[in-house]
Amino acid sequence: MPLYEFCCDNCKKKFEVLVRIGQEGTVRCETCGGTVRKLFSTFGVGGGANRVKSSGHSCSSCAGHSCSTCK
């Protein structure tokens, strides 16, 4: 189950809830019971640029002998 972040339309409280996919519309505010909207979470967005590609070789054994040239 994904973890979603919601904000209450009534009291403006932000909270996270584990919800089955497709069941996001059933969530109500945990404080006042009001209607909520799902927030866009930036967690994990754009993380691909920082990933290290594992090739099984270290820089000392690659052709470039420099981490900046390893692919």
C-alpha cells in the first residue's frame, strides 16, 4: 500500500496515510473528519539523476580511470 500525504480542506492539518490504490477518496481528516485533498509528494521524484550505476568495475579497472568518465 502506498503512503500518501493529505491536507484537510477544513482545518488545514497535513497528515500521511497508508491507502490502497484507488481508495484515496475514502480518506477523511484524522482530526476533524473533514474532506481532504491528496498532496503531491516530492519524495523520490527526480531521484534518477543521483543514482549510481553499478557496472561491477571500479574506476581503477575501467578504461577512463576516473569516476567522472565511468558510465
